[in-house]
Amino acid sequence: MDNRADWFETANDATKVLLQLSQRPEVISLAGGMPAPEIFPSDAVAAAFDRAIRQNPARSLQYGPAEGIGPLRETVAEKLRQDGLPVEADNIIITTGSQQGLVLIGQTLLNRGDGIALDEPTFLGALDAWRPASPTYTAIDWSGNTPTFAPAGAATPKFAYALPNFRNPTGETMPLAQRQALVDAAKRDSVILLEDNPYGALRFEGEQPASLLSLGAGDGPYDGPVVYMGTVSKTLAPALRVGWIAAPAGMVDSLIVAKQGLDLCTSPLNQYAALNLIESGVEEETSKAAQTLYRSRRDAMLDALRQFMPENVSWTQPEGGMFIWVTLPETLDSQQVFDAAASAGVGIVPGSVFYAMNPVRNTIRLNFTNTSEDKIRTAVERLGQVLQAQHQAAA
Amino acid sequence: MDNRADWFETANDATKVLLQLSQRPEVISLAGGMPAPEIFPSDAVAAAFDRAIRQNPARSLQYGPAEGIGPLRETVAEKLRQDGLPVEADNIIITTGSQQGLVLIGQTLLNRGDGIALDEPTFLGALDAWRPASPTYTAIDWSGNTPTFAPAGAATPKFAYALPNFRNPTGETMPLAQRQALVDAAKRDSVILLEDNPYGALRFEGEQPASLLSLGAGDGPYDGPVVYMGTVSKTLAPALRVGWIAAPAGMVDSLIVAKQGLDLCTSPLNQYAALNLIESGVEEETSKAAQTLYRSRRDAMLDALRQFMPENVSWTQPEGGMFIWVTLPETLDSQQVFDAAASAGVGIVPGSVFYAMNPVRNTIRLNFTNTSEDKIRTAVERLGQVLQAQHQAAA
């Protein structure tokens, strides 16, 4: 318990520090998980808010239904159906960003101490969201023929959490065979599978494997085992604070009750603006712009890593998303690297904060979406010097 | 426990039903707690969003700091100082509406089963917000010379919750002497006093007693015992989803950690728009417009109640806010009145949902802000007929 309390403190401090670093212009930040502001369709966003207000201010400026405005639930369901996902409007609840979706899932599914299975490292915000329920974490075990969610004899977790596309923090994509195995195991063990997909639209190379949601669906009305989460934060702008959960209709009813308690409703104004931006094709254009820009930035980061990293450092090669995951020699501690890098004017995130159970201390997360190619190169060069110095000190 | 579970179900169903009633145009709803859309300054809101986006889209459309944007924290602190409240920017955290403020307070202060003292009936949304912590509720005991927060021998609650201005659901204002006594008792017992003030700006007659916050403050930096909550939902528009908590700086640090877990940040766009609307005086103009309109509507409701209510029905005479609280003969059950009124085309809220401990079943809450004078009159007339019929059936 003490270890976990420490860990939570570290993790939350890191979240806070990295949000604060983002406010300091002199630091080149490869921390955070922020989209490039260059992709924000600001004229279209301004027009969408203006239209949403003027068309019906009595509706867009008022409180709205806790489940979200009807037309946005319809549009999100239609969007998912186009991707082959068998959902209707009553399978959708609108959330105040994906982060709130994670909280809602936790409040609805977890009793105190219940289990959650996941792959480490994982999204820090999810661990923050579930913290009030003090869950017990288990690692999904991929060592056998089929994955298992808990050691033999241990309690079955309430749900398993997966980020199949460009996982935060590693940038990795889960291959189709693993997805199918995970869905099969979830059905076998009656475990809900939570598919968090904030980055799926940010693929700039390679083929998109089928979603867990589509792999898990039967022929009838959608009844699990997969619960799916999406957001416009990465495809339009984070400040819309509009996300959604797709779940079996009965579970949506429970989520609505929890949602009322959390913030009554997501801003109808922001929802109408998001609806307009999705329907008018601006979201799709923005995703394409992001793909192009992020590919260049990823390439710049991979080039710089190849050039400036000392020996015995390795990293992932993501096909999309926002992050590269760097593994350092085991003699280095990422917290010390974090401090030294900050002094050298580079923001990174120490990898240890992304672990719910067993922190690996020689890993760091780099973001490539929110920094120009030039600055990425400069930052990685500085980081290389920091690592070289730490490596020599440790040797 | 079963009673409370039932109660929560009822309360949440009622919240849901009344949000849904608000979407049915054929019903005259005196339920809900919605401002009049006539007061929404829609041109100014549209201009504020436009300006916030165009002035700096890289900032307003991006993720922001969890504690809220600096200039809004400053402006809120300045606004509170003008009311004599001794707070600085680092005493302020911006929340996604007041509802989220209640959740944050609960997550930060409550361990499972901890106590909360309050006056019944109370705000339903607060009970929803604290539900995940399963608190133990006690009634503030006003029967002695000074108020007490728990029966002798019982555990001292973590905080006491008060809505001193036009309390939801009764519309009553706490007199100055009671406020002073409550602050003194909080200091004596080391109990935090949570002052929820969503309606304070909606006073249309009478003198405003000093806030708990100002009564509790000493000469040095603000250090409690009062934690204060405000919002622009009633003075600009609910869809901004911008509220705030003023608290001792150390507590604000804990609230920020909890806030990150809940939704990362309140929309910077919505915050910059709210900032503009406060600084340009639009918020104050809107409050004044609301005072004028709501006074007429309250008067219309009081007139209609005098004319159409059967004998042995009584009601409060609020000097502001949004609600009138009606007490029925003890033979009537507000849940049956709710059903019959809905059939007769009138939405009300059965009073029993506003109790955390001992529901009083012969009470109902009427909202006067979101309905025209004509419709208020028609609705109260219909309600009078419903009560007459129920009264005869019960006799």
C-alpha cells in the first residue's frame, strides 16, 4: 500500500509537472500528450460555435440531457457503424473528454478493491481515473496459448483495459491475432474488455487491424463484451472536451446515472459544435492533416534518435499516434534523467509513472506531435548529451 | 443500507426524469433547475467564443492546466475580494461546473463512510456527487444554543454543507445570526464548512447577509474553515460549464490532483470565453436581467399559489434564487402527486428526493425561473386541481 501511495504521488506529480512544463516557453517539451496546434481548424471551430449559439441559444446554452444531445449520439453511432461497429444511438453516452469516460467506467463497474487487468506500461490518466476505487491490478498474461487476466486462484478482474492503437505510452499497435485472442479470452472468462481508442485516426502507415469491438460483436443487438471509448481531442481539438463511450444499452443506463453525479451534462454548446465539425467533414480533414504532420515529426524524431542516442538505447517505431518509448541501459534511472533533462531544457516523462504494478525505471516516453522538426532534433540532441553524461557517471 | 440504495435509485431516476421532461414541449415543467433562456447573452457569448478562439487558438483549443487558466483564477479571486472575501488566485481552482466542484470536495476530503453534516432537505446533485464515497449523513442540530454537527458520542463529520442563499430546494436564505453561529461551531469543532453559492447573484429583494467565507476569515492568509463554491451557470449560461472552488492553498493542491483524474482540465476555450464575459461586465448585466425577470415569475407563482392551492398547503417566500418549496397536507404523498401532475401536463419534483436521511413525503419543489408567467399560472392551476383530487381521494 505504501508503495502504491508513493507511486500515485509520483504519478500525479509528474502529470502536474508536465502540464506546467507545457506553460514554460523556454523548455522544449517532449512530455505531455498534446496535439500540434497547427492542426486545429480554428476558423471552422469558430464558425461551428457561432452557428451552435445562434441557431438555438435556448438549447445550446442551457443544461442538456446527461446522456448527451440526441443528434451527436446518432452521429457517433453512425460513424462507428461505418467502421463496422454494430452500435445504435442508445449504445452511446457523450462524455466530457475521454478522461471522464474512464472515471465513469470505474464508478459503474468497480467496487472497492475490484480487479483490473492490463498490459504495463499503460495510460497514466486511466490509473488516475480509477484511483478512488483502489483497484487491484493484474498484468494480462500472454505467455500461454491464450491470454489470461489473473494468476490461477486469484479473483477474476471486473474488466481488462486495452489501448490497441498506438498505445500510450509505447506507441505500439496490438496485432490482429492478439486482438482476437483477447476477445476470445474475455468471452471465455466473462470479463469486460475496455477498448480505449483516442489515437486510432492518427495512423500514417501500415494497415489498421480490426477493432476489439468489431471482433467481439455477434449478429444480434450489441451486448459486449467490449466497451469502446473515443474522443475528438486528437482529431479536432482537446478544448472541445467531447468524448464518448459505446456500451451495451443496459450499461449506458448505469453510466448516465454516474454521469449526472459527475458534471450533470457535457456542455451542449460544445456538443453541437463538435457535431457540426464531424458532419461537415472537418474532423476527417483535420485527422488527415495530423497524419501528414505527425509522420514528418515522427521521422524527425527517429532520425535524431538514431543520430544522437548513446549505445544500448532502443526505441519503438510507431505507425501512428503521438509517442515513442525509449528503453535506456538498466544502469540509468529515468527520474534522474527527467531532472537532468529538465535542467538541460528538455521535458520528457519518466517511464516509471506508467506502471500500475512493477515500475520499470529505465524507460522514458517522448511525444513527437507538439514540437517542430527542428526543435525535436535539438531536444533529442540535448537528451543524448544528458544520457551520455549519466551513462559515464553510472559507469 | 437498503433504504439508502432505494433512495439513491429514486433520486437518480427523478433527476433523469426531470431532465427528460425538460425535452418534452407539451409539458409545463416546474421541475428542473434551469435558468430562463431569455437571459442568455447569446450575442455576447458568441463574440466571446469567437475572440477566445481567434486571439490565441494554440492556447484556447489545447489542453490547459488542471487548476484552470491563470487569468480566470485571478479574475475570480478579484471578484470575491470585491465581496470582501480574502482570497488570492492560488486559492482558486476552476471546475467543470459547480457539480464537479462537489465531486472534487468529496474525493479530496472523504474516506469511505466519513460523515457529512447538512440541513435537510438539500441539493440532490450534492448527494449524487458524494454517493461513490458512501458517506454517513447527520443533520445539523439547531435546537441548542449553538449548532452541533453530530449527536453526542457520534464521529465528527469531515465537513458541513450549506447553501446559505436561496437554498435548493427550499428557496430559503440563512439569516446572519445563524451564519455566524455556524462558522463559530465549525471553528470550535474543527469542521470544514462548505459554502455552495450558485444562486447568490439572483437576489431580487432584501439584504444580502455576509457570506460564511467572509465571516470565517481571519486577518492573515485565507486558511479556512470555509470552502466556497461559485459558478457562472446561473449568471451567464449553464453550457459554459465553468465553476470554481475557493479554498486554502494547501487544499487547492489536493483538489488539483483529483481534478486531473476527473477530466484533465476544464475547457480552456470555455474558460477564456467566461473570463471575457466577466471582465466585460456581461455577467453582471445578465444577473440584473435575471433578477428582474425572476422577480416577476416568482410573483406570478406566489399569486397563483394563493389562488389555486387547496387548504392546508403552505409554501416558502424566497427573496431570490429559483425555487419555491410547497408543503402539502400529511395525507398526501409527493410521488403520487408527481405521477398525477405529469399526467395533467405539469412537471414538479417530489420533495422526498432532497433528503439524505429522513425523507418527508408531503413536500414538492417548484421552479419559477424557466417558465413564462402565463404558463406558471396554468401549471399551478392544474396542480391545484391535482391536489384537490388527491386530497378528496385521501379523505
